[in-house]
Amino acid sequence: MSMVRLGSSMEEPCEVPRNYNAVNVIQMGAVGDGETDDSQAFIRAWESVCGATTKAPTLYIPDKKTFLLKPLKFRGPCKSPVIYVLVQGNLVALAEIKEWEDEDTEHWIVFSDVNGLSVTGNGQIDGEGGNWWEQADKRKDYIRPTALEFSNCNNLQLSGLTHIDSPSNHISINGCNGVTISNLHITAPDSSPNTDGIDISRSLFVHIHDCYIGTGDDCVAIGGGSSNITIDRVSCGPGHGISVGSLGKDGKSETVEDVLVKDCHFNGTTNGARIKTWQGGSGYARRISFEGITLDAVANPIIIDQYYCNKDHDCKNQTEAVAVSDVSFIGVRGTSTTEEAIQFSCSESVACANIFVSDIHITSSVPGEITRASCLDAHGSVSGPSVPPLDCLKQ
């Protein structure tokens, strides 16, 4: 089985032109002492940039400053076909949950309906998630904010920034077409709940490359309505791996197709290459390829889980399922912390079809222990020898 090499329509690094027309948030009244609320100064700066007709209008956030920000919404459409946000300083969210009482707790910083947007720089975005994580199991009514969301932003570029300690997801890409994400550093403690690195939903032609992501959940999660997704040269760990899904929650019909995950490294993650779907859903996950994957002490290196269920749900057995097909695992090598290094747990009613496996060599990270594979209603083929053996895969 061969996979078409996919990519975004935008492959060049995100750079601000030298002759850009900058609006400095300091000139708009921001203080940058880490204590003063600079939110309104940022809104004023954005309104100036978004309304500009000059060449390369740029929102400039200077270095050696820390800007305390309440939840912000940067709305488009803007007048210029390209908009730059140059982040050289540090952005910090409100640390105390009580300070969010009159605010939108679903998001911290949102860009919506802004085409041709480039967000770049050497700065840091700090979600101050510690207090939120402590309350995650105590207060189920809390909606923890995503640190940075891009909604309906076509031809989007993100590069260079450091993202730390989001209360929930660090970056959400929702309803975007043509996205390049590169050279990001995204971190949160491995114990922090639901702190996905990058979540993609309803988006097309997304290319993520040359990033380091280590969090308490998925390094990258590809949600429903997404296609033509390429992820390469990403280092993942700690975290839950790179996942397609979860799909089909609460009986939804969702689709993902044309995904390539290539030349990625997983270090100490709970999963490596993963597809996860809920029982009772419908739709499909197809034409998905994991290639050139290296593993260092990964708990579940290769896993298709069509019985996904998190601890907050009482999941009953249901016959309807997302159809998983045309999935390949090629050149996956390294070590597993568990005996069951390969798990294909497919739906009994909608079996996985056309799984292709080649050049797999996954040994135990525990000296003297072996690895094995398990299959449930998984159909496909194996090319060449495999460690562990994949005799369970049905023809």
C-alpha cells in the first residue's frame, strides 16, 4: 500500500518582512510589567493592524516585557491580505481561577476569520494552568480554557514560539484551510490533564513540522472533518502520542482522511501511533500512514482502539462504529514498555480493512522480556518479517 505524500500549500518559514509596518503594543498603552492588565492595549493595537491597508501590517509585542492578558478575541476579516503578529515578549494568562469568573473560560486568546495570518517570534505564551489542573477532578463544572485558538483562518502560519502550561489544549486549529506550523516548543507536565499540544478539527491541508511537544495528553490530535494532514519531524514526549481521533463520540458521524505522520520520535509516551474511535459513532478514518517512526520506551507503540472510552464516560457496547481502512505502519522501530506492543482492537461489526504493515521492529525496553501483537477483527497484510510477529492480522 502506498500513500500519497501530502502537504500544505504553504511550505516557507513564517518571517516578517523587513519593511513591515508595525504597531507596538507599548505605544497603545501596554505596560508589560507582568502585573498590569494589558488587554485593552492589545485590542487597540489589533484594531489598528486589522484595519490597516499598508504593506505587511504587524502587531508587534516587544521582548524583555511580560504582558498580563485577560481572554482576548482578535476578530477579522482584516483589510490587508496578510497580517503579521510578531511575539518577542512573554504573554501570561490570569493565574487565579476566580479572576476568570466574568470571562469566557473556553478560550484565552482567539483569532477568528483572519486570512493570511502569520504568528511568529521568539516569545513565550504561558497559560498559567497550574490552578486549573488542581481543580480538574474536584470541579467537573469548570470549563478549562484552550490557550490559543485559530478559527476559520485560511493560509495560516505559526512558527518559533514557546507555549507552556495551558489549562487545557495549547493550540486549536478549527475550520482552517492551508496551515503551516513549524519550530514550536510546547510543554506542560506529564501529569497535567487534557493539555494537548496541537488539536486539529474541520481543517484541510495542515503541515506540522520540526516541533517539540511534551505535555499531559496528545502531542497532536486530528479530529473530525480534517483531511490532507502532514506531520513530520516532530519529537513527542511526554504525552499520549500522535492520534487520529477520538472520533464518533456521542454517536457523531465524523471523518478523517489522507494523513501522513513521518519521521517522528516518541520518547516515554503512553502511546505512539494511535487511531481512537468511540463505540456508537459512524463515518470513517482512512488513508492514514505512519512512516519512519522511532520509539524510546513507549507504552503502546502502535494502537488502533475502536473501544476508546475515557474515565468521565460510562461506555456501553454498541454495534455502530467508525470505519477504519487503508492504514499503513511502515518503518516503526524502537522499544516498548509493555508486552503488547501492537494492538489492533477493531469493531466487531465494522472490521478494520486493508491495514498494511512493513519493517516493524519493536522490542521490549525491559531486558529479557518479549513483545507481542494482538488483533481483533483486523484485516490486512504484512510485508517482510515483523517484530513482534503479526500472525493475528487476517488476510
